[in-house]
Amino acid sequence: MSSYQGVLVSDPWLQSQFTQVELRTLKSKFISVRTQHGHVTVGDLPPVFAKLKAFSEMYTEDEIKTILGESNSDTGEEIDFEAFLRAYVNLQSHAIAKSGGSKSSFLKATTTTVHHAINESEKASYVAHINNYLAEDKFLKNFLPIDPATNALFDLAKDGVLLCKLINVAVPGTIDERAINTKKVLNPWERNENHTLCLNSAKAIGCTVVNIGTQDLVEGRPHLLLGLISQIIKIQLLADLNLKKTPQLVELVDDSKEVEELLSLAPEKVLLKWMNFHLKKVGYQKQVTNFSADLKDGEAYACLLNALAPEHSSLSTLDTKDPTERANLVLQQAEKLDCKTYLTPKDIVEGSPNLNLAFVAQIFQHRNGLSTDSKNMSFAEMMTDDPQTSREERCFRLWINSLGVATYVNHVFEDVRNGWVLLEVLDKISPGSVNWKHANKPPIKMPFKKVENCNQVIKIGKELSFSLVNVAGNDIVQGNKKLILAFLWQLMRFSMLQLLKNLRFHSQGKEITDADILNWANNKVKKAGRTSQMESFKDKNLSNGIFFLELLSAVEPRVVNWSLVTKGENEEDKKLNANYIISVARKLGCSIFLLPEDVIEVNQKMMLTLTASIMYWSLQQQVEESEDGEVPDESSVSPKEGENETALAGDVSSLVIDDSVSDAAVSPQLKNEEIPTENESEQ
């Protein structure tokens, strides 16, 4: 193991809010104040925070003092480093709310528990979107349309049904709606189940949910709900901005190298590239670099609509001197394309970034103006992955983003090539393993700097006993997909084994094996009076889903509605059961990323990690019962003394992964999978 030690925080959630770079910087500030004064108090924080880049341009020292005073009026109270970090997170959440943005891409939007003002324009836009897309829903049509001038949106969201339905609008089929509790009056348990299902499903479509729990949704906290709704809607609107869904996007680039760059772009960056592509065609001289200031005068919109739909608009719109009137004309022309214009002329003039982004995405959906040239299309299709690789890429991407690392991954194979995000993941699952002094932060122009990062990734992997025979950092830089997927599988597995190792009640940290997990599951089902058993995690009988439904019912009898379960005798029935298993597991509390196909095909690694996730949830309940005076059974496991159990539960239940990269199955004791050499991977 590297001798370099990172900054460790006892609270796992608090640790997850920072990178090691940030923690080292803040630790240095804290120690500096303590050295100077002998201790650190709440009153010492404003001058320290006011000098930090994150706040210096947004707040004065007095404003910071006022914000911190809201949560702690005793300025003389002495605080430790963790309290220092919590104050920083508190101030950061205010800053994010004030800017109307987030600390990275829109999907990284931080949702916080700090009260702040609601953007009424955005609220009205989201309400209009919901009223439009869910108007015919059998359950919700009794409550729609929502009046944006009231708090009806927040009241309706309190039972969780609305958010679950909205997720299915964004990514159809994510939630088996049979698992949603849709009674008119829900008891607290049913309401909590809906919100648990919602949050876990939101993560499974790519939302980043930070510091938000079911209770926040039950209480209908406006800023948290709007933040989550915003992410869900944006995922829906930007779903087609990739080569897989829209291969015509290849027209935006000139060669294969640029196609690789296009693959790595965030959806909103692709949208900007598309917009500038068409603006250039009609002679628009400026470059649009954002969805705010660059669009305020409405000129870019006028030119874009003229390029895409000259029959509905003309450049005479530019002759209008008043920006508000020009914006009004733009919206009228967009409506002729059947675009649902949920923003107002005022929103354009004021440069609302979220609403402008949604508007441009609407225009793209209705008329992208790209060529259907078969030559370009075939080239784009050649650059995309086969279905199995795409499935694996999806799973790893969602898993990485669920860890809460600073970098949001849009495309695994491109985004990991500079090594930075892999270092962030390693730092998350093995705190202190990364020497950040030797890491190069993006953007990285010099290739050897990327190699340096990836060499450290491989070095740490070897220290963690990964199988990395004949693998070098340059293999990652070169984008060797097979090696990248194999490495990520080992990262996931290491995370799972470490967390499970820490849970054993009686083994004092002894390794837990897949045989332990298998036996636990079989015993649990048997004790519940059921007859199903699994011989192994590749038992083909698992494809009908019955065993997992019996296991879920065994750990929580009320969670499975057996009237909805089929016998699983044909493919259609198997898929119904598989869909139901995934939603019921998420409803229970498992944050999982598998697809129905993984259950139907009995994907061995997926079966193992799905079982482990259910196992952890069950054992966590026993831990809580034992704290209330009840004695858990002999198979129980618990976190090591001093660890935050709730956080660990979240970590372990997030471990479900997709079937990995090679045909070699994982061994009974989860031995490390060999990463193929470069020659082998090309065969």
C-alpha cells in the first residue's frame, strides 16, 4: 500500500462531499487558524471562507457571517474539523442556490437541506411539463392539471407517485408501476416505500442525488423536489443527444478523432455544438458557449430557427430592436414546430440557463436539421458499441456516478482515459490510496500527463491485489475497452468485498465468500417456508425470478404482492417477474443498476451482487433491532465499531453490477479475474 495517507473523516457522508484535494486544502486552512488562535470557533470561519475561491466572488465576509449565524448563533463556540467541513457544505449549498447552478454539469446538481428561494419560472415550466406528459395517467389525471401559482406540486409529490411516474416518462420502463403504491391515502410505510423506489430509480437513470432522503420528499421540501424534478426532466429532454440514438450527429465532426471527442461530450455540450453548427450555416458570427448570457438577446434563436425552419421564420426577426419582443417572436415561431415552449420571453431575456437548455433541446427533438446520409450514418454506427458492451458501459457509468465523485461520467471509455476519474473512484473506495501530489487534474493536454495518472491507477490496483498482468497505464490512455471494463469490474468487486468484510458479527473482519451469501439466501427462503433454492449464482432456474421474489418476501413479507407474480414459464412472464424484482428491490432500499435481461439470462455476477444487496439490507434491519434490545440471529453481520451504519448500508446496496467483461466466470470465492494482455484482448 502507498505510504501516502489521505485526509479521513469519521462520517462517511461528509467524506463523500469532498475530494482528497479539497479535504487537504480545507484541513490546511483549519490547522492554520488553530495554530494561530490555539483553537477554532464559529467566529473564525467568515474571514477564512471569504478568501476561498469558491465564495470570494459571491459573498462578503459579513454575508458569510449572517449565513453561518442562521445555524449557529454562538460565534464563540469551539469547533472541530468535521464541524468546519459541515459549515463549508452549508455555505456551499447557499452559494449553489444563489447561482441557480451547480458545481459541475447539470446532472451533478447538489440537492441540499438548506432553505432557499424557489425559482418560480422554473417551477411553472416543470409544472407545465408534468401537466402535458402525465395528463392521461390513470392515477394522476385525477390530480392534474397542477396550478403553478400554488404549492400543489409539492403537496402532490409528497406520496411519491408523481416522481415515480415522471421517472418513467424520462426513461420508459425504469419502474414497474405495479410496485408503486397508488392508493388515494397512503400510510407512512407505503409513502416511504414510494420515495425509496423513486430515489433509487432516479440514481439508476443517471440522477445525482446528494444529501436527500425519503423524509425530505415526504415533507415536500420545495428546493429539493425542484432539484430532483429538474434532473429527471433534463435526462428526458437530452436522451437523444448521443450517437447511439441520433447517429446523424456525426455530421457535426470531420474525422474519427473528433467523433471520439463527440462521444465524450456531456449532452448539453453536444447540444451547444449542434446549435453552433447550424448558426454557422446562416452566417451567425458569434459562438454560443452557454445557455444564459449568449442567448439573452434572442438573436441566436432567431438565426437557429431560420436555419432549421425557414418556412416558419425569417431573419427579419433580427430587425426587432426590443429583446423582449424579439424573444416573443422566437417563441411564436417555435410553436409552429410543435415545440412545447415552457419558458417566457422574460426567461430568455433574463438568461435562465435551465429553461433555455430545455428550450433548445425541444427544438432539437422536433427538427435537428441533420443529414440522413447513409455513409455518415454507417460511420457513426461503426463507432458505437455492441449491445453487450453498451450494457456494461451503462452499468459502470451509473455505478461511478452513484459514488458521488466530483467528475460526472458521460461515457466510460472516453472519460477514464486521462486517469483522473479512476483516481477519484480509487480514493472513494480506498481512502488515502491516491497520492494527489502526483496526480494531474484535467484538462490535460500533454499525453504523458495522462499516462502518469493511469500509471498511478495501475500501481494502486496492484497494491489492492488486482490481477493486472502485463497491463500498463498506457493501455487505459489508448482506450482499450476490454482492459478498462475488466479493471472497473475489479474496482466494483473490491468495494463489495471490503464492505462485506466489515459487516461480519462473529468473524472479526474475516473475508466473506459468495458461498456465505448463497447459504444465507437459501436459509432465509427456507426459514420463510418457501421451497425454492439456488444451486449457484448461475443456476438457470433463477431466470423465472421466483427465487428472488421469495427472498425479497422472506426479508420483508409485505413488500411482494404475490397476485402480480407470474410462474415465469415463458419469456414474457420471465420479463414481467424480472421487472418486478428490480422495482421491489429498489422499493426495499437497494440501489441497483441491473436490467431485466440480467435476471432472465442469469448473469452470474449480477445474481451474486443482487443477492448481496438484499442480504445487506436484511442484516442492517437486524442490526437496528439489536440496538433496540433484540438479539440478531447467528447469520447476522454488522458494521465495525465506530462506522456509520446507515452510510454503509447505502454503500453496500449500491454494489449491484452488470455481468463483466470476459467469458471467464467469477470463481466461487470471488477470486480476481485475470485482465487479458493486449494481444489477448485483440483476439
